[in-house]
Amino acid sequence: MRVTAVGTSGGVPTAQYGTSCVYLNLLGDELLFDCGEGSGQRLMRYDASPDVDAVFVSHFHADHTLGLPGLVQALEMNDRERPLDVYAPGGRTGRAVDTIEGAYGRPSYPVEVHGYAADGPAIETDEYAIRPFETPYTEYSHGFVVQETDSRKFLVEEARALGVDPGPKYGRLQDGQTVETDDGDVVEPADVLSEPVAGRKIVYTGDTRPVPEVVEAASDASLLIYSAMFAEEQSERARSTGHSTAVEAGAVAAASGSERLWLTHISPRHEDDERRLASQAETEFDGEVVAVRDGESTAVTPE
């Protein structure tokens, strides 16, 4: 998994930084979380292809969505043929269609808008699931949990000791099928598979306050990407606008047991002062903290 910060400014773009957009290469699938103004162009700049498979919209404020029509148009001009999936809150799918078609019309390739809810996964494959969770920001406001499926390692030495020679039977055991050795002994998958190994977990909060539901969603995250718009000196403004401070982001990371914390959606007033935000988060969280800016990227590797 590789995560790239495409837009990190909160509210409005600045001369240096665009608004909300995170790119995730997830086991070969290319996904965007939010798509602020100019995201398509910045994706090309930061070695993160704009030819994405899906876009997940946390909520319909302009700093999270204005780049969507431009992305749709750019993909058409690049002769896109396969569908683009857009995931929007279930109560805002019409808004998603209006955002795209009102600015550009219908492209020549399919754009499929899917409504999601917080009571189930937006996507679930054999390799991962993406689950929305509600955040206390707008009526239809969500974050996303990206959870890799737990895995079990195939124990070659145990298989050989039980009389299973290398070959097709290894594959069947890994697929959960029982096999029989040449001597007629039955070998079950559980005999040659390790205990489950927890998959990697990335959590993108969107805009939020530090409520218990967000802490629960972020539990044991490999990487928590948290909307920390303000320094602690603006804590009252953070509360009144439904946002969070860097200190509150650090507290959520600590309470959730997250391994790493990215601060994003940073107010333009804190531009060139990001290290102070990271320092404030570090008063609550002793893991790695980065006040991330456009173009920064990190790999989330298995343990």
C-alpha cells in the first residue's frame, strides 16, 4: 500500500497547497479519498496517476469535491473507456451526479455513482474492505476505514512433515480445501496454516471532531489520516466549526492505538508553521507524527 497526500489545505487552496485529496494505491487498485480543486493536475505532479479506479467522497463541501468534474473530463480526454466508480453518502448521490454533470455533462465512458451508508462496507473484496463511518460535521459526513483482509501463512515445513509434497495440493490447502497424501492421510488447511495475521489498516477521517466513534473506527490503525485544521490556540474555533486541533488529533491517535499519524486539512493560517502542529500532537501521541503537505508519500508495509 502507498499513500500520497495530494491536497492538504483546509477550506481553500493556497499558492502552495491544494484542498482535500488523498491517493491510495491499494494492492494495485488506485483510489482517491475526496477530490478537491485541481486534484487531477496535482496527481500527475506527484507520481500518482489520475487514472484512478474510484473516488470516495466524505461530504459535499467545495474543498472536498470541486476537483471531481475536472478529473472526469481529464479522463475522457485521455480516452478512458472503463467505468469510474464514485462513492458518495447515500443521501447525496444526486448531489454527486449534479456536481459532475452540472459542470461537464455526461462523459463518453461510464461514471457510476454509488451510495454508501455507515452500516456496511462501501466495497468488499477478497483482499480488502472499505467501510464508511459517520463523523459529526455535516448531516452527511463520513470518514473511511480501509482494512486489508487478515492473512494466514502457508507453513511449508509442516506440510512436508505431514506428507504433502510441493505441487497443486499446496494451492488447494491455501484455498481452504482438505487434501489427501499419497499414503492416504487427510490433511486439513488448519494443519498447515499459521494463525491469522492482521491486515494493514488505514483510516481517513474527513472533517471531524474527536468523538468516541472516530476513536473506535481508528482502533489499531497502521496509519491514521486526521483532519487537524487548527493549532491549540484556535481550539474554540475548532469546536464551533466542527473541526479538530492538532492536540485533539494526537489524543485520538493515542486512544485508538494507532501506529502513525498524518495531520492534514491544515488551515492556511498555519502554512509554513506545520512543525508546531506536529509538536502539539506529539504532546498526546508518542508515535510518528507528520503534518503532511502536498506530494508527501509513504508506504504502509506489513508487519
